Amino acid sequence: MRKMIILVATALVAVTLVGAPAQAKPKRGTPEKYVPKAGPAFNNPYGSQDAVRRLIMQVNKTVDSVPRGGKIRISAWNVRSAAITNSLIRAHQRKVSVQVVMDRANWNPNNPNRDAARLAAALKVGNKARSKTQKSFLRRCIGSCRGKHGIPHSKFFLFNKVKVKKGKGKDAVVKTVPFVTMFGSYNATELGATIQWNDLFTIKNDEPRYKAFLDVFQEMTQDKPIKNAYVGYDDGVIFNGFYPYVGKNVPVADPIMDALNQVSCKGATTNASGTTRIRIAQTSMYGDRGLALARKIAQLQRQGCNIRLVYAMFGGEVLRIMRAAKVPLTHLAYDADEDGLYDRYVHMKTMAISGNFGGDPAAKITFNGSANWTSVALASDEVVGTVRKKWVTNRYMQWIDYMFTHRPTIWGPEHPGNNGQSPTGRVVPGSFGPLDTYAARVAATDQYDDLVKARAKKRGVDPYALIKEEN
């Protein structure tokens, strides 16, 4: 995963230059007065400009709303965005403490990163005159920051206070919102907006949770293994866990398997059919862990659960197991420039469950965060969430349903799509036309994937290389 593939690096630079705004000299202008709504937000790389840049704008506007003397802490697998770099430099220039941790694999002599380099240099300016708690920096971990193996894959943004304007005109009042925490699948990159489907979950005015994130961040800055790395914070409604998933605090062998084991497919009171619904959007699932989870999902499908799964990079045997059980699958990955690399894909790592879960027939629960369903994730720095809120689960289920049924029409007829015929997210007989059977949809998916693989073979590249590099 860490090998640099020159062709991939070239593709990354090309896509970044196309999607990124010009790297103009940052201005010292007046900060924004903004704080995002609590709960989940999603971007859509095939939506309007606002929909494409929803998450990157959310991050930047929040950064621009942190007042002088405030603190910003960011953990990201990668930092590769002129817009985010500019907003963080603006913050540092107005005496905000900006601290960032990322993976060294994404900025080193073999993998130049001008955004990270420019940010690191700018954050050093004036640092000597600052107190220890107000210093700014960008640090890089070699492998997992808090573990012996894996990668630094957490994605979270912390703001100790932001200014927000309430009201309009003479009635407008500027207030301070403290302890804003965002986490999810979104990295601090342009590609996270322009080629990926991502989510970002916001929690405000929650000091204990903010401090739990901050404690983990401070450990990450040291780049040293922690004996009992797995820790968590739970207020009874929203749980956050921090990997590596090792140490005395680990409650079960696999947290996702534990969740799936608590599902009963019948007896749900959340819908008229009495069937438990499971919606999954997951980038990666392979290896021994992926196989075990695939078998469990297949079992739940056979037991009558209503499942929809959107994916980007699953192992061949993982797909075979789930297809044998006819698990409804949408491969949301596309080779837009026809060069043999999937360069548009779902990057979320979410499971939403509505129905009979843990003995509660009316459960609504969502599992989100930065972790892929692989063994590597358990060894890596990750942040995960468990949200027990009805409206949150409904939002995630609606969004995953939309992705499942709405492949972009621009992808064309050669890529099997469910769009257009099912705008409500419900698949009805005949809605697929010639792809009305499960076998036909599988065959059409394989036909397109074989086309991408043939392009990749011709160029000598891995069709999933970009997904692996920007995971």
C-alpha cells in the first residue's frame, strides 16, 4: 500500500491541479462567522458545485471562524488541498494555534506534497514568540502514530471555539460556540471533494468529547506506540472509539462483527414489514476479516434482512460470498478518464441499522468514522462512531439508498446503473429494464469491471491504485 506508483502519483497531481483552486498568497482577512449544523453532512462529486465542495467548505468556513487565540487540531491521512492550506495559514496568521498530524507516506522525497510543505513552512513563522500551548506545527507519523503497525488513518477536526453570527441586520449577534468536533471519512484533500463520496459528522458544545479527541491527538503528535491504544468516550447517545484496536480496553474481537451479531432480521417495529434494514457504504473489505464479515452479511441476507450495500474495492472472494446470497450490491466506482484506474468512488465507512438490534425491535443505530473493514484498520489510527439517534440513522439510510440507486447518468449505459427509474430509492420490478434480475446486474457489473481491468493491464497499472493511495 505504501509503494509509490509513478503513474498513480502523476494521476493524483493531474487531478489535484484540475480540481484545486490556484495557490494564491493567503490573505489576512476577517474570519467567517460560521458553525456547521450538528450531525452528518455529505458531499456528492457529481452534484452542484455546492454539493461537490460541501465538506471542504464546511471545514474551511469553520477554520475561518476560529478567533485569535483559538486552537485547531487536525488528524488526517493526507493534507493535499490549496484551499485548506490557505485557510489554516490564515488562522495561524491571526494567532490561532494550528496543529496537524498526517502520514509521512503522503509527503516525502518520493511523494512531493506542495500543500503540506507550504503549510508546514508557514506554521513555523512566529512560533518562537508563542507560548507552548499556542504553537503551530505539522507533524508526520511513520506508520500508525499510536501503534506498532498500520497507518495514521484517523480523520477528525477539532476547534476549541468558533464565532457564529445569529440573526440579520441590526438584530445580528455574534456568539461563541465552544468545543466543535468533526469526524468521518473526509481527508483534508481536494480529491476528497472532487472524486469521492464522503461524510463528516459534527458535534458542538461537548467539552468531554472534545477533550477525549484532544487526548488522542496529543498522543498522535508523539508518534510512539501506546500500550493500551484503544480508548473511547460514550455519553450514552454517541460513542467514539479510537484505534489501534489493541490493549486491555478492547471489548470484543471485532466491533463490526459484534454489531452484526446483534441483528435479528425479523420482529422489527420500525417499518410495516417487520424486517430489519441494513444500509452499508464501505470502501474496502478483503482479507480474513473481510471474508468473515462477508459470510455474516450473507447469512443475514438469507435470514431475511433488507440489505443494501455500496462499495468501491472488495476482494473477489468477498464478492463471491455475498453474491451467492444475493446481497444487493452497487459498485460505486468508475474510471472516468478511461486510463485503467478507478478515479470516482465511494469513500465512506458507514453502516446504518433500523429494526431489531440488541433485543430492541425499534432500534435506530449508525456506525460511522474512518475505518475500512479490513485487518489493517484494526492496527491503524482510526476514529469510529456509534450514534444512537433516530434522525441520524434515517439520514444515513436515505443517503446510502440514494447512492445505491443513483449512479451518475454521465457514466453511461456501459456501467450498470439504477438511476432515473427509482428516484425514491425503492427498487421495484421493471425498474432496471434489461437489468431486472440479480444475475443480470452482476453480469453487467463484471462486464464493466473487466473493461477497466483490461485498460489497467494494457498500461501495467493496478486499477485500484488510486483508491489505495487515497484511502
